[in-house]
Amino acid sequence: MMMKTIRVATDFSRYPAGRFFEDGPNSGQRFREEYLAPIINDEDRIVIDFDGARAYGSSFLEEAFGGLVRERRTSKEHALRVLEFHSSRPSIIAEVEGYIREAQPKTEA
């Protein structure tokens, strides 16, 4: 079984913020594209540890995790099966899981 752990505060940034690349270097889009998308379909389990970061804005969380489904990086079922969230604040986990469940894949033009 392949397992990867991403500790957001130490592997990415203690100050994750913003939705898009242009919002700054610690955006949800960057986290998704550089940390999640390359491995989401290759790992059996990806543990995301949210502890240690200053705070998480909804735009960061929605773009990083809801964006996996919206941008067709993976299905919501696969994301919910593979991603395992750890946080001392259960509300963060509930928020992220909600974004994944609510995400709708973009229709192809």
C-alpha cells in the first residue's frame, strides 16, 4: 500500500492563503497543482495534516480540495476514499470534506 503524508505547515506553508496563483505563493491552486494533483491517482492513501498552520481560509480550502474534482483531477468518490485528514480542529475536516462532496466537475467544451 502506497501512503504519503503532507504536513501543510512544514511541507507547504505556515500561512496558506488565497485561491489562485495570482493571490500569492501559498494559494490553494498552487497546493492543488503542485502537491495533490501529481499524486492523487497514484497513492492508496494521502494523509493531509492541517495542524501547525496559522489559519485556513475557505477560498484556499475550496480551491485546493474542491478544485481536485472541479478541474477533473479525480472523482469525488476517489478523493474521499484516498484523502485522510488530520486536524486538532474537526471543523476544518468537515469543511474540506464538504467542498469535495459539493464540487461539480467542469463540463468539457
